[in-house]
Amino acid sequence: MMNEMKTPSNEELVARYEQVAIARGRALWNNDSQSANELFTEEVAIRRELASRVPSAISLLLSLLKSTDPWARLDSATPALFFAPDQAEPVLELLAKEPKALGMTAWMNLDQWRQGKLKRLW
């Protein structure tokens, strides 16, 4: 008998998204761009899956705006600009004050959003 693949719940996808965002932040911190890019690809796939569900579950990423990990906040605030900018912008503004890659990435994402150049990746 074949094992059926279990479709992850929305909550499982959001939890996985947080894990991937934290791992991506570590990879960026360690200048491991290959791992960071692979993890980003997984993030985009999770966003697409959440957005494709009926009803759309992409807004569940908003719960990660309060994550204890700054990379999880960054990687949930950026897509949230497209559906909850009032909640996402203050998170990115705060993160933009952080040093190194974290602050720079938050600032660049916010700047691109405000110029209308940020791409919706899902």
C-alpha cells in the first residue's frame, strides 16, 4: 500500500515559513548566498501555496510580524506590504535601523515598495 502524501495545514506552512526565514537569515549572515537563495525559493513556494488556498491563507503570514526572530519578521513583512501595508511598513521601518544585511534588506524592500518597484513574488 502506498503512503499518501499529507497536505500540510495552513498552520504547518506558516511554521515552516518561519523556520525557513530564520535559516535564510543565518545563511545571509554567514555569506552563504547559495543556501539563502535556495531557502528564498522555498519561501516563495510556501507563499504561493498559501495564496492558492480557498480562502486565501497568505494573510496568515501576518502572525510572523511578531516573531522573536528579526529575519522571520523581515520575510513576512515584505510580502505583507501587498495585502497589509499598514501592518508591514512599521515592522520594516524598525528593522531598517538594524545593522548589516538585515537593516539594509529591510530598507531596500521598503524603498522599492514606496517607489512602486517591489515585485510580488507568489
